[in-house]
Amino acid sequence: MEGKDPGAERLRFLVRVVTRQAHYLEQTHQRLFAGAALTQAALNKLDNDPEFAERVEAFVSRFSRLQDSLGDKLLPTLLAYAGEPPRTVVENLDRAEKLGWLPSADTWMMLRKLRNQMVHEYVEDIAILADALNLAHESVAMLATVAQMLTCASEKIAKR
């Protein structure tokens, strides 16, 4: 009987995780934005509307979690399984872009900063929060695309 390949098992696990995370982010995204950007006036209701506040929190959390899982877990695992040498995060992103797994390493780094901004500016400045949430709203499709690209690459490489 053949032994299981731990690298392939880890890839399959991470693919399942990011697939589920992308699905949950899309659900929250649809409920929070309902096709429109968030205004500062809407965000001023955070303290008085716990249900709305929970949707915002869920969106920020799910956006951040998926971005982290893709860039900090799945991508380095995929590159290592493909035989790439260990690299820094920025080098991994550049390599993923060259391999066609990521539309833009620079845009990904901007999303990483955006994630930090949403988390750290969450309560303090409604204008910054509104801008960050709306930029994240516009970036959900990119996260979903990257999740799909890395999933496809993982499946191809794990089959070798």
C-alpha cells in the first residue's frame, strides 16, 4: 500500500479551507453591501445597530482571514510543494505573479495594508473605515480569483 504524501494532503486541506473561506466572504459581502458602497452616514450607525456592526465585523474578519490564508499559508505551501526554494512573502508574491497565479503582487501588498487599516482604524475614524471597507468591497472579486487560481494550481501540481 502506498503511503500518503503529506505535502499533497496539506495542499488539499488548505484548498478546502480557502474554498470555504471564499464562500463565507462572498455571503457576508452580499449581505453587507447589497450592491452599493457603504457611506459614512451608514457607518455612523455602528454603535446603535448591533446587527449591522456584526456584519461589518464579519466582513472585515472574513476578508482578512481569506487574504491571510491565501498569501501566508496556501501560496508558500504550494510553492514549496512545486519545488520552489523558501522565499520571503514579497518574493513568493512576485513568483506567483510570474507563474500567473496572482494578477499583481503590488496589488496584493496593497490589500495586505488595507486589511491592517480596516482592523486598526475600525472604531477610530469613520471616514478611513468607509474608504477601506469600500476598497475591500471592490477587491473581493480579486480575492476570489486568486483563491480559484491557487486552487487550480494546487490540484494540477498535487496530481503530478
